[in-house]
Amino acid sequence: MCSAFKFLGNASAGKRMPAPRVTENYVELVVPLSETTAIVLYYLPKSVHVIWVATCWDEGFEFFFAHPREREDMQRRLRLWPTLGALLWSGLRHHYRHGALIKALDYDAGKSKWMLVCEVPGVNLENAEELFGPATRAASQIVIARSLDLQRELARNRGEAFIF
């Protein structure tokens, strides 16, 4: 498991996307964004009848916490990456409904990784109708939009990470 975005290559143009991959611990769905790029969504059980729709970012945000020397360093980072800061803040407050960044277990790797999650209550992971119903589709759209915002922000300001 893991990797928010996937390069599909030109060979996939016009081909049907693979069916959801179902594992013991999650469901993986590749959603095309263009002919050559897709986003990988994970549907993870949080508790009975509550799931997280997520994208996985591996260890991609460790730089944000690396060696802040002073309070001003952290404030500068928050100005440079406001989407990242807002998602982290939502995760710290356990506000998952509109997207949050948290460390969660990657079942395949057996270790915690950064996940952008959106919580969906009232869903049974074993019921396909519920799993791909309106509430989960809405949460999937939130996760896709927030992931794209975050990816754009990181691409735009990545070089600034090493100035600290």
C-alpha cells in the first residue's frame, strides 16, 4: 500500500482502469485524473461502520518537522505550506470530515505513514453498495481535491524546504 499518485504511461490511454483491489485490511481504488496519471485511494476501516478514504504519502512530510530552530521557523513553514499546515492541524484536532493529515498504519509495510484522510460514518467496508455510495463518493472527491491542492503546493514550494 502507499503512493498517492501513479503514472499510468501512454499504454493505458483508452484502457479500462483495474477493478478495486480488495485486501484483508483495505480496499484500493485507482482513479484516473488524466490519460497518464491517476490517484490511488484507499478505503480503510477506522471502526465498525466508520471508514477513512485516504491517499498515502509515505514519509513525505518529515521535512516539515525537521529542525525548527525557533518559533519563527515553524511560522514561516506554515506560511509557505498553508494547505499542509491546515491538514496537519485538522489531524491534530481529530477533525477528519473535510480532510486531515495523520500518521496511520500501512498494513503492507507494517509501519506508520502519512495519510490524507476523510472520515465517512455509517459505512460497512464489506458492503459494496455502502462502500461506493454517495457519502463515500463525496469523501473521495474531498480527498482527491485536497491531495491535488497539497501536491501543487509542495511542487511549487519544495525548494524552499531546504532554506531553513
